Amino acid sequence: MSSEVSVATLKQTAGPGIARAAAKKRRRRSNTAIGSSRQPGVFNYTFLILVLIISAAPLYYAFLLASSNAAEIAQNPIPSLIPQGEFFDNLGRVRASGLDLMGALINSVIVAVITSLSVVFFSTLAGFAFSKLRFRGREGLLTFVIATMAIPAQLGVIPLFMVMAKLGWTGELKAVIIPAMVSAFGVFWMTQYIRDALPYELIESARVDGASLFRVFWSISMPIARPAASMLGLFTFVGSWTNFFWPFIVLGASKPTLPVALQLLQASYFKDYSLIMTGVVIATVPLLLLFFFAGRQLVSGIMQGAVKG
């Protein structure tokens, strides 16, 4: 009622043109408010289901191949959409192939967990220093760290392998873990997040209360940075779990991770794709479980890292 009176008042005082413009503006605001409170419709759910199907299709295709045999795959590379029921037989063949798949799984877990924890800790520590501590050359050092992301990892393989050979670490998991204990992207990501999320007042009050600088980092910065650190840890875990290039060079067949072990499955003149895809499915299951239990934390970290304030 008040809006009608105000429009009428505008019509009398400022003319009908101004009154019509004010009425249209109010209708647009009302429509925007109503649209923002609407629930997702059929189109939204249909689109999401379509994206889910497209995303899951490669994994399901791998499972179809893993549940077939080599003769069926040779005759029909695109098998039936219904699994053929030979997955457990192929799993037994993988175990009987002489490949220590369980050992490779344990090696992958060790490398991925230690790498993720170290990247989260050191990246958060460096992000806290670059964003909240004032020291000479801070911006230059941060720019140098970010610039290292432009260098392809393949360029450093030869000198890195020479260093590992000199130390006698070739064939050992620490040759994969130690070079990956901190990442330039992790430092950049945590620096940007802590710079906006952690106010200086909290640091100053903690220092006044007698807390050391590391205590401020551990008790204040780490809890505040947990959403971004969770996202960084999850993506680091996935990257370490699927990493093939450097482990294949420095580990070989002596102590392989899962991607290297899958390569050893096809190291022959004849490639049994049912055997290889069985290994692929086994290697993918831990990642699916990880995203199933930590997916909500991942989405929360992405949203809180993207929305400031």
C-alpha cells in the first residue's frame, strides 16, 4: 500500500514518466527477490544428472571391461552395458600375476598421506608468514615461489634423479615423498586465503597475551585456515595418488606405487585390457571412498575460499 502511495505521490510531484520508472524498478527488485528464493527446478536436476552420467561413464566403461575377458574385448571393444560377471575372476588373475598389488596400494597410501599432510602444514606455515609477517623481501620471495609454477616438472627430472642417486635414495619411497613435501601452488593458495581470513587484531591480542609466534600460527591460523587447508589436502592426495611420471623413474619395479604397478601389468607384447582395467578399478576405489566421506568438506573449502567476507 505504501508503494502505491509513493508512486502516486511521484506522479503528482515529478510527473508520470518518473512514476512509471519507479514502479518498473520496484517490480524488478520484487522479481529478483522472489527468484533468489526459488528452489531448483526440473531443469537444474536434469542438468546435474546429465553431468553425473557423463562424469561416471569412463569409470563404468572401465568396470565393464574389467568384468569381461580378453576374447570378448577383442571381438567387441564396446561391451554390453551389463557387466559380464568376470570381475572377481580377473581380480584373482591380477593377484596371481606375481604383482604385489597390496604392497603397491600400501606404498601409494604412505606417499599420498605423508605428502598431503606435509604440503598442508608447510604451505599453511609459509602462507601465514607471507601474508601476516612483515620482513624484507617478502613480496619478492612470494613472486619467486609463484614463478616456479611456470617451470615444467619434466625439466627438473634429470638433476633431481642425479641428486637422489647421489644420496642412494633411488628405489625408496622417500625419493618420491621429500621432493613433494611443499608445493608452490599450496603456498600461493594459503597465502591468499589467510590474508583475507585472519585479521591482524587476533595476532596482536595473542602476542599481548604472551603467545609465541608459532603458537599463534598453530592455535589461531591453522583453525581459521582449515577449509582451505582441507581442499588443498584433498587435491594434493589425489595428485599424489595418480602421479606416475616421477615414481616410475625413481622407483621402478622395486617398490612401485599403484600407477607404476598398473604399468607393470601391461609390460608385455600382449595387453590384456580386462586385467589392466581391473587394476584401474581397484586403484580408483580408494579415491571414490575419499570423496564420499570428505566431499562435503571439499565443497565447503572451495566455497569459503571463493567467497570473501
